[in-house]
Amino acid sequence: MTAVPTDVNLPRVLVVDDEAPLARLVASYLERHGFEVQVTGDGSDAIARARQWHPGVIVLDLGLPGADGIEVCRTVRTFSDCYIIMLTARVEEVDKLIGLSVGADDYVTKPFSPRELVARVRAMLRRPRQDTGPHGAGASFGPLSIDVLGREAFIDGEPVALTRTEFDVLAALASRPNMAFSRRQLIETVWGPGWVGDEHLVDVHIAHLRRKLGDDAAAPRFVRTVRGVGYRMGSGQ
């Protein structure tokens, strides 16, 4: 394990991987690019560090001993909305979807370039918060109301527990409710124009967003599919 002395002026990244050489390599790249880094290979220790140190991003390996990446991600999401990038050596899509279903924002499949990972982290921390456009501080779509300034969504007055990324996707759609967004347009709006990866990541977050909003994918009220294009906001009816 490695701990770098705390400097609150540096963006913080917690690297969680039991492959010590790889973790140290990733940490060294991040440090050279101006990040404060802590490294651990233990899931339980990662949860404790996340709770005490408050990183902005967690780079989290899926295949940890003891508390694995899924358990760590699920637990961290109960007290933190930091960005989480999952690392996995398993190429099956199900592993990627499972990781994102518990609140991960992105995934990288091993082997990967440390430079690419650093670029992902930097792009994530530069992600713009969504402007509400003509709707001002909020918008309503039937029983769904969105408080963009407070970063909250409600169904019939009851709060909906969304991750940062899920809320940003919803806010992007709500900011231009008459516009059909392509995956690439949502990527550029939410993840930023410098993001590189699988654009089907959008579909995963849309699926989780619909599930949390109680939206039926076959007849959605809030997030509609525009065939051959992408997604747009629904009226809520």
C-alpha cells in the first residue's frame, strides 16, 4: 500500500488493485499529471479510505480478494458520489454491466494504457455540470421533477437515488426536451468531448435511469428511444 501526503489543493484519486506493480504504475502516471494518489489492494481498506479521504475518483479493480470491486462500489455509493472507473480483466459484457449497475461511471478492460486511464480520469474531473437552458433551475415532466441546482430528481415528490452520471444524463435530456440526442452527443455533453471508449456505455446508464424512474422501456414516459438516432425526453404522460 502507498499513501501520498495529503494536499487538499490536488484532485484526489484512489487506486484499488491487488496487482501491486500495475497499481504503482498507474499511481505514478497520475502523480506526474498533478493528482494526489493513494493506493490499496484491499477492498475493505478501500472503503475505509474512501470514507475518510474523500477522493474525487476511484479507479477500482473488479477482481479484488475479499470484498470485490462490486461490493466496494455498492458500499461506496451509500456515502459518496465520487466518480468510479471499474477495471476488469474479464471481457464478458455482463461483468461491465454488473459493475455499472451498482453505480460505476465508466469501465476500462485490461490490458490498458496508463496514459489512456489518466486521460479518462482527467476528462471525468473536467465534466461540465449540466446547464438547465430555458428551464432555469428545474423542470417537470408529469410526475417527474428535476432540481438541477440541487441535483435532485423526484417522482410524485419522492426523491430518486441517482448517481452523478445518471443525474447528468437526465439533466442533459431535460435541458433540451424537444431534441433527440445521439449517443455521441450525450457522450460529449455528459462525459465531455475528450472521452474515448464504448459509446454503448450510454445505453447502460439509460437502462439504469429508466429502472430507477420506474419507466417501462417498451412504453417509456420519461426517457424515450428515437429509433436510429438515440434518446429524448418524454412528457411524463
